[in-house]
Amino acid sequence: MSNIVVMGAQWGDEGKGKIVDLLTENADLIVRFQGGNNAGHTLVVGDRKVILHLIPSGVLHEDKTCCIGNGVVLDPQVLCDEVDGLRGHGVRIGPERLKVSPKTHLILPYHKRLDAAREAAKTGKEKIGTTGRGIGPAYEDKASRVGIRACDVLDFDLLREKIELALKEKNALFAHCYGTEPLDPDEVFEEIRPWAERLRDYLADISAEIEAARVTGKNVLFEGAQGTHLDIDHGTYPFVTSSNTVASNAAAGSGVGFATIDRVLAIVKAYTTRVGSGPFPTEMDNEAGTHLLEKGAEYGSTTGRKRRCGWLDIPLLRESVRLNSPAEIALTKLDVLSGLEEIKICVGYRFEGQEWPHPPQRENALAHVEPIYQTLPGWNLDVSQVTSWGDLPHAAQQYITAIEDLLSVRVGMVSVGPDRNQTLFL
């Protein structure tokens, strides 16, 4: 199979979990390289539905090893709860199958509290739409060099000392900026102690694990969390996540050289969705938008929030292609478009009297662009049971071909439903 990075090409929720689960058949090592438990990957296998937030989506294949890289910020309680939940589903999982980099930074209770306090203090358009999971504050501590890493759970004296150091500034913010009570370092330490004790067993040198797999000819699958346009540098800033979501971060977030990566697979939903605040040029507040919301069950697997829905946005995807250099596309949720009389594709923007093939490189410019649409015929046939290209309606084939032509990237996989078997390999 080769070593592959699977990344979302839109604003997340593209269906990466299912595709990673499928590709895991031919992988030996699955590595999560960025983000936290603010993302949710939903897997459906038969009558079993599993939602994962931290553990890589390949965990349901019990002969595979799953790794959490240094680029992730990890809530140890969430990790332990997820392990327990998987065991409740009958999945065999332990330190021999799940490994965490000692360099992975941890999310502590004060990160979550600070995240929520900041968002609550904002009003109207100031709100980012954070999930309140403490992701941003944990990455801040990492950059400020006061973060707590997974390896710190091996020395509880050091862990307690680092918590106290971090709380000096946090407590000042709680008291003087947000009007809340300060946190006691001992109470925070005792709160996380049971999770820290369990985390010790899962620590492993992920960089060495990947290198060992590489030299022995094994295949590595690198799994991102959020989509490209939530990238801290290249996304719709400031309505972004707190890490680099682009494919090139798979190397830095896992501890390997970029030559380890052979190719990139871009996951593209057949339409566009977004959770939370931020500009969304093709968003629809009409009957077609409701169709996508309800038929696509567009509710966040982490937060339960409704996803905003709109037509496919090619300029946004051109930017993703430019940033990630995908070899091919996995197109998901094609079945959701069934039943629409016509389907539109945004092929460009109008902005300041000019046509733009890519998003203008200016803060919040996407809030002011006018989409330029191409209209294609829809189809009524339910495609959820289709198993080959030839069985797809002509209009569905035409839609896929139009995407390939507009992006100059081939579509190699098409998902027509949530189950593993509802996938066409072209």
C-alpha cells in the first residue's frame, strides 16, 4: 500500500474515520499526528457504531498497532474512557496495540476551564465556536514551554511541580480576567492522578516505532483530525483549530522525516459542511440545505451541534490541493445528494470586481466573496447499494467527472453510505 497520509480537504467532518478504517486493511501501523478530542470519527461496521475522539480509526482491526504522535494534545481521562468504551464493544486493546508518544502534550482540567471561560466572555461575532475541550490552551502551553507532556506522568513529583507552575498564570487569569475561583494545584494533581497512572503503560517511542515499520517494509497510515481549512496557518483564521492540519504536518507530528511519506489521500465530502463560526461562501439556508442536513445526518459526533451545509466549493478545494498535493481523492457521502433536482458546484469567487479561482489571501475575505456556480443535473436513484461505477446514474458520474476536471486530481474512492461495504473503488 505504501505510507499514506489521510487528510480532510474541507472544514473537517469529511468522513476520514471510515476511509482510515478501510485503508487499515493494508496498513500495519496507524498514527494520529495532530489535534485533540475536539474531533470525532464515526465508524459503522454492521450493526456496530463506534465514535472515536483520540484513538486512531484503525483500532477496530485487532491485528494493527495504533499510535498517538507528539503533535496531538491528549486528555488522559478521555483516552482512558475511550479504551474502556472500546473494551465494552468487545475490542481487544492494551499497550501492545495502543502506544502514546512521551512527547505528546496533555490537556489538564485548567485548560478546559480556561477554554470555556474565554468563549463565554466573548459576544456575537467574537465567538470562535470552540468545543471547550481545552485544545487551544494546551497548545498555548506547549508553545509557551510550560506544557505538561505524557512522559511527565513517569515522575509524579515533577508532574505536581509543573501543575503548580502552570497555575500561577492561569489562576491570575481566572481571578482577574474571568471572575472565577482559582484552582488548587493539589486538587488538580489528585484529579488527574488515576488517569496519569494508567497512561504510563501506553508510553512508547513513536518515532522509533514508525522507523522500525519502515525498514521492515511495513505500511504506515497517518491520520489527521480536522480539515485543511481549520489549519492554524492556512485555514480561515481566526476561525481555526490550534494545530497544523495539512498533510506535511504528519511528519513533524509523528517524529519522522518527510521522505517516510509516499502519498497523500484527500477526503472530500460531496458537498460542504462547517461546524461553529466562520465564513462559509456556499452555505444554504433553504430546502436544499435542509435536505443535506437531514439526509446526511449532519450533527457533530463530538458536540452534537448542527453542521452548516452548502454546495461543493471548488476554490476551497483548489487551495487544499495546493497545500497538500494529494495523489487522489476519496469522495464521501455521494448518496446524500440523491433526490435533488439539480446540484450546484461553486467554481470560483467574485471579490472586489475580480474572479478568483482560489480564496483571497486576506483575513475574513471569504465572508465577502460571491460564489460563481455551475449547475449540474441531479438524480433520484438511491445509490447507497451501488457497487460499481457503471451502476451509478449518469448524472452522478457526470458530477464526479466534473470534480476531477476542476481539481485535476482523480477520484479513486467513492463512499455511498456509512458502512465499510458501501464504498466504490474506481
